Amino acid sequence: MSDPVKLTATEAGRADKELARHFPEAGRRQLAELFDDGCVRVRGRRAKKGDRVEVGDLIELTRAPVTGEAFRPLPDPAAAEQLIVLLERPEVIVIAKPAGMPTQPLKAGELGTVANAIAHRFPECAAIGDDPRDGGLVHRLDIGTSGALICARTVEAYHDLREAFGTGRVDKVYLALVDGRPVAREADAPLAQRGRKVAVDHTDGLAAHTAFSVDRASATHALVRCHARTGRMHQVRAHLAYVGSPITGDTLYGGTPLPGDDGFFLHAAQLAFPLGAQSVKVEAPLPERFTRALAACGL
């Protein structure tokens, strides 16, 4: 067994926040597992992540979190078989992700993610990104969301596309199967993360804007086209719930499950983005699972 890692608290506050300051690359989930596994002691006693530390407190870890290069996505041929390549150019690829597949690994050596699949099929991407887990990916989708993802094949393209996302020059269109019908054509409620979900917070929330249009509707459901002008965590999911139409199956935000399917129905259907002097538009066809759900809901 390796020797314990010993740290000194530099600020007063929660123990998990103090560890995050010492290990900024580790990620919240990995640090939470250290507490859950009993690997963190403060002043000689086992600590929970919400315990308070004071400046100068001794913090001991029986194992250090994994950071840096250990997070680079490993090639995964099985995951690669699940991807559909929508666009392939020397500087960029766009793939269609299936619902249920994570975008990036959260642990060293983890397989089964989009980044692992891309590392197998386009190995040059694995070394690209500000975060070792990026594997060239310039944005993310929730595990339960299907659809289009952009991956850079050069460092220059990575930074250009990240800048385009950050300045709102990427047009993102989602299709959502929802309960009922939205009561508004847009939502601009600011959003703040609250644990596993986000909530509308007019004091501390970040600016977010989503526009809605109903493609078609039945007595109980609607197929809604969503234009996300910002890119906040769970933005479309939270805003649809806010306007009275949570995504079908999205129980985290009040959606009603669809019999026979445990997931929710949100699809990144279209991306339009700048690439050099060009404007590129890519569409991701609806997966069969989604079209079956539409039929089951009378759409």
C-alpha cells in the first residue's frame, strides 16, 4: 500500500471543496468516491464530503485521485461500432451518439464512451483538448441524449470551435418528445446547478435561452423543436419543464416514463458551425428508438 497523501487545509469550509482546490483536475465524482470509500481523514478522523475543515487542518488520503494524462481516453473498438460518422474532414468529424453512451470517461481506464470510440477510429483526436478527457470533443451531451457531437482532429480546430461555442456562433437544434405542450415559445430563465440537476435561479443562475416550436402534437404529447442559444448544463431539459412540458421519460425533471423504455427522448438533431471561412450544417437522423416512441404517443 502506498503512503498516505498529507495535505494542509488552506481555507475554511467544506472538506470536498478543499480537496477540489488541491486536485482541480480530479472531477467532483472521483473526489466524492474518495469520501464514500473512507479514504479521507481530517484531524485523524474519517471525513464526509460536507464536513468542515479549518485553515491548517491536516487532511490525509489513503489514495490520491487520478489526474492528468491518466484520463486520456483509451481506444475502444466495441464503442466505435455504435457511432455513426455524419461528417469527416481533415480538421473535424461530426458523429451521432446513441442515447445511453457517456460523452467522456470520468475515471482513468474507463471504456464505453464517445471519446473512447473516437480514440479507436480517429486516434489523432485522443491527444487534443484542454482537459485530457476531451479526446478532441469540443462539447458534450448528457448520457441520455442522442445526436450530433463535434470532434476536432487538429489543435487549431479544437480552439476555434471551442471559441465559436463560447461566443454563441454555433446553432444547436434539438428535438424533444414532451408531455403535454409548452405554454411558451421561449424560456430565458437563468439556471444554476443543484446537485444532479439544475434549477431556475433568478439570483445566482447563469443566463440561458431556449426557443421552442411545436412540430406536431397529439392529445397527450408533442414533438418540440428547441433552439438552444446558450449551452448550460441540462438547459433544454430544465427549460422544457419550466414551460410546463417536461421531456417524456425525464423523471429528474418531472417527465412521465414511457412504458417499455427507461430513458428520456431528447435528440441533438442539427448543428451549424463555422469552419474556417465556411459555415457547416450537419443533421443527425432520429434514432429508431425515438421514432418508435413518437408512434406510441400518436405522433
